[in-house]
Amino acid sequence: MNQVKKVISPREAGRILGRGTATIEQGLRDGTFPVGTCFKTKSNRFVYIIPEDAFNRFLRGEIAGRTKPC
């Protein structure tokens, strides 16, 4: 059974980290932000997904950087 996982927005992640929303979004697009992902819709908009549990593990230092862009 699939469970819906809680996600946080790039805005919320930025607020917690003391960074701007655009910085988090760019990091997700170019692979430098270590948690979450993004994808481009048919209308050329990006959708950003940051799982809350992974973000919390990142804050605790349990997750290292990511190198693959989306």
C-alpha cells in the first residue's frame, strides 16, 4: 500500500535554512541541494518535492550532497 508522505515547499525549506526560495529551487534543479527532486511539466513549469523526513535527516547531518540534476 502506498502512503502519502509529507512534503515541504522550497519556501519553507529556505525559511528554515535562512536562504531564499529561489536558492532552494535552483539547488533542486541543478542537483546541489541534497534532498528532494523536481520535474518540469508540459507547460514548462517546475514542480518541487522535498520529503519532510529526508529534509529533517539532512538537518541532522545524516544526508550528504547530491550530484545528479533533475
